Amino acid sequence: MNQDLSINFGAAYMTVEEYAKHSGMKVKTIKDYVLKGYLPVRKKTSPANDQSF
């Protein structure tokens, strides 16, 4: 049986390295999960390119 899993780290976005530190997972594992689509990612944007300011 598959169940959804939700984990809250208290930050909207974090780097792979930060995620590894908080989750206890290896950076390589996280990058593999991202490539397989298991973890969502959002490309970093600079404040100059962000139209929400």
C-alpha cells in the first residue's frame, strides 16, 4: 500500500545541502530523487528577476 508522506522543515525552499542536513539523507540520494521526480525542485531566481517585489 502506498501512502503520501509530508515532511515540514519550516522553510519554503532550501538548498540540496540544507535538505541533506535537516533530513539526514545523503546529497547524492537527494539529487537522485530529484532526477527521478520524487522530490520537487524550484530553480533559484535572483531578486532582480523576481517580479513579486
